[in-house]
Amino acid sequence: MSFLLDLRLPDQSGLEVFQGIRNLDARIPVVFVTTAKTADTAIEAMKQGAFDYLFKPLDLGQVRKVVGEAVEVSKRMRRAGGGDGDFA
């Protein structure tokens, strides 16, 4: 399991949603989607434990690669029984 999450959401920030996901299960990899204008926020998300971030417009090949890596990390963490959820 992994999530693609846009940093810019209509009713709250992606970082707020990210913190909610981390509170539920810190092992869930979250990949942020952002525009170049919000790159600083994406970097902040990485510091807080996000798996990765992708810039819009999205390249489908890159999305597949990063999400595939995130899913593999999630599987390994669950088999190993945990970890703190920090991917960086």
C-alpha cells in the first residue's frame, strides 16, 4: 500500500493529510505530487518522512517506478514487523 498525495488540496494542505496518515500508520509510504512552485514544501515533507515527491506534469513512467518502489518498501517493512516509517 502507498499513497500519492497532492500538496495542494481544496480544503486542507497535503502536509496535514500526510500527518494524519503518519498518525494512522507511519509505515505507509506517501509520495507527494507538486508543482515546481511548491518544491520547498515537498522537501519539507521529505524531512518529515515522505517517501518521495514528483513534479507536475507527471511522467507516467516515473509514477510507476516511484510507486512500485514505495509498494516494495511497504511490503518489506510489514514483513519485518515495523520500523519507524522514515524512508529517507
